[in-house]
Amino acid sequence: MNKNFYLILFFFFITGALDSAAQVVFENPKNPVYQYLSRQAQKGNIEFDDLIQPVSRKQISDLLHTLRDSATNLSATEQKELAFYLKEFSEFDQADMPDTTTFFKKDAAGRWRFLSIKKDGFLLNGDPALTFETHLGAGKSVTRTATGLTFWGHAGKNISFQFYFQDITDKGNGIDSTRIFTPETGILRTANVDVTSKTVNYSDFRGYITYAWKNGSVSLGKEQLLWGYGQNGRLVSSDKSPAYPNIRLDYRPLKWLHFNYTHAWLNSAVIDSARSYDKGNALFGENREMYVKKFMASHTLSFIPTKGLNLSVGESMVYSDDFDIAYLVPIMFFKAYDQYQSRYKLSTGSNSQFFFSASSRNHLPRTHLYASLFVDEIRTSEIFNKEKSRNQLGYNIGASHTDVLGIPYLTFGAEYTRINPFVYNNLIPAQTYTNQGYLIGDWMGQNADRVTAWASYSPVARLITRFEFNSIRKGADGDLFDQYWAEPQPAFLSEGPVQSQKQYLLEANYQLLQKLYVKASYKHQTGVIRPDLQTSAVPNEFKFGVSYGF
């Protein structure tokens, strides 16, 4: 990497050293504790800043302690879950406890661990990461097994680290080896695997090393970053794309102001013929192939003017070919810099986006209202002119209400998402809003919309049951000429054929012990959008799985 990169990291470290100690390990957003805290924020019991995920274990621990101090506001089930989560996020309660080293035993908080070491300010916790799943349907029988390791800890007062790896194998009939038109995270298949393969092997790796201070942190690693809210997808940044290397800076100078900056190293999946070269033999092809370099810089300002209200604005830039150190400046106005650097030429510039979010919790009692807007391209002077407008944007709006009819844990919600033609696309293939060929934003892609409705209920502690309905429509993807030159622009869903599908999902997820999950689900689907992509879709599908560690 460029030597200036290290100078900037050094600057952050020196800045942080001036403040008091802090330790930041990020928690997987799939942990049910996120749902627990989100629901408590929705009831007004806490303030949960979760616009950008994952959030740190320290933030989660602090919120759990806030709830513990006001436990009289919680139902009996909520109190049981609180005690369970306090045991999981207990490392900050053990600072004054004696040093210990345990294998296959409970730690000081009574949480069973494969490995737990605490000595002289050093903390290391580790567990295996194991998964077994089976997917069944008409003509479909898939078994998924995964083995791996996860560990995390602190080294001194300011440095933290985390690691997760799984080697995953799918076997059977009806494997989805592309995972394009589905909310599941995309995968990188091993070589010579096609859509008819009965065995697919792939891996999943995440990790960070973090330096933190009193009101901020800077991290270097590989992870997915989620931005905004959504029940079945996120417009700005989702978990659809595989994890990518990135630098992440979080800074909260004021209680009501939060700043986030990220610079990511993406994979364009586009061969750079100019940099590829003859490797001197014919094994696996004549050339040593190189990919076009691809990067993304993003920053967000979040304002919290009053409890439960979060207003956020952000900007991102996808650029290619060469690393540009200007995008390492967190407060750079990316769009203005790109215009300067490209001399206002589309063919020499990069791909910019703007996005906005509003979230209101408990301003209507026990209700979460949220909306997001993603602007890929827009003519502000012609927004309402049907002949000249270029409203290449997406938006979603949603609401959920918990403790419906006074029944604790009964939650109803609804959401609408629309993505106009050409959103996420770009005339330069290496600058589309993708990583490894998968969308960074909502998995539906352009010229599509989705209506989602759901109900969830926890009859006993740590058991989450959910019914969800999704109705999706999708038109054809527009061509590049129309994207840049057509006036008027093709209307939403005007490019056919328009395909549709409906899905009904019934799911149960029970956390038996810390990080030990048992899951079961049934999904009924009518209609198949782009069956060449949904190669594993069946009218009725049953899933059962057990996982531990992640």
C-alpha cells in the first residue's frame, strides 16, 4: 500500500492516544441481540445507534447495562433474555477479576467457551464455528456443512482484534451456485463449478484489527458494512456482497453527532488486458490475468437532535484503475474532487452516489418509522419534468409496531422498496455498484420493487418466530444508451417483460446456549423472476439447521 496510508493510520493512533482507553470488537449483525436492542429502542427504553452495522460489543454491553438498571420496565421474558445477553457480553465486567485461562470450561461470567484467556490486560476468547443445514423441496435436497474457527479479544487498553473463518460445502440436488437473485450473501465458487454441479465449496472470512479511544475507533480488516434499515434488503449497503477489505473510521465528537468513514478495496471481476501478461507456459491458459483495480470511499454524518430520532446523509464514490490517496481524506467532498480530477468527462470520471436516512423510534409509542433514499443520478432542476428528468434513484419506507394489543413481543411491520431503472449501473463496467459481481446495495437490482409485511413473536425467551410475505416485481434492465441519452428516460417497469413472484415464509430461530442456534423454516413461492438466475427455486422448501460459533 502507499506509504501515505501508513502515515494516516499513524495519525489516528497518535490522536487516539491522547484520549482515555477503549476497546472495540464488532458483533455480527445476525446475532439476535440486535433485534432485542432494536425492539427496546422502539419502546423508548434505550437509544440504539445502529444505522451502520456491525456495532461494537462495547456499545451493546453499555445498552444492556442501561436496561439492567431499569429492569422494572421489562417483561419477565425480556428480563430472562437480558440476563442471557449480559453473560455473553460480560468482558467489560471482568476487568477487576483475577487472570484465568480455561479450555472447554465456563468463563468468569459462567459462559461456556472453547478457549478463554485473561492475563495482564490481554483477553482472548475462541470458539469453533460449525454449521449443519438441510434444504428440502420437490427435486431439491441440499446438505450444507461448515467447519471453522472464530476468536476475538483485546491487547492492552486500546487495541482489539477479531477473526472468523468457515470452510463451507453444499452437496446434493438443486444447489444455488450463483446466488444472484436472492437475499443470501453471494459466494465465490471454486473453479470449474457450474449451475448443475452437485458439490460446491466456498469459504467465508472476516476479521479486523482496531485501535479505539474514548469517542472513536479506526479499524483495518475485511467485513461487510450495512447501512440503513430494511427487513429483506438494504438500499445503500447490505450483506449481499461478500465481505471486502476496508478501513473503517467511527468518530462521535458530540452525543448528537456521529461520523463514519470507510475506504474499501473491491473486486471488479473485470480482466485488465493491459496489465495481464504471458506467463510463459500453457498451464491453465497462456496469460497471467489481472483484474481492473476497484475501490469505494464512503462517509456519513448522522444527527440525533432528540432521543429516538436519527437523520443521516452520506456520499460514496466507486472508482477504478488506480488507488487515489485523496479518497483517504475522510472529509473530502468526493463528487467535487472527482469533477476536478476527471475534468468533467464521463469517460474519465468515477461513479458517485448520495444517500439519506430518517429513523424515528417511539415518537409514536412502540413504533419504528424509517425511510431511505439512494440517489445514483438526478437532475435537481428537472425532477418533475417527465421529458427531461433523470431520477435514477431508489427509496424505501417502512414501519413496525411492537407489543401489539398489549401482547409482549408481538410485532407487526410493513415496508415498500422501489429501485428505478439504471440504479447501481455505470458505463464503466469496473465502476458498477458491485463487489465480486454482487450488488453492494439491495439484491433486487434496478427496475424493481418489493412489498414486505411481517409478524414476529417470542412465546418464550430466545425463541423468535416470524411470518413474512414478499411480493416482488422486476422489469428488464435498461441498456447504457437509454441510461445516458434517452429523453424521456424509460419509465419504471416500462421495459418488459415485467416478472413477479410472491413468497410466504414461516421461520423459527431458537438460541439454546450462547452462540448455539437451532433454526427451521418453510417457504412457499409462486412465480419465479428470472429462472435462469433462481436455479434452486422450488414452490415449497423446508430448511433445518444447527450452528455454533458465528
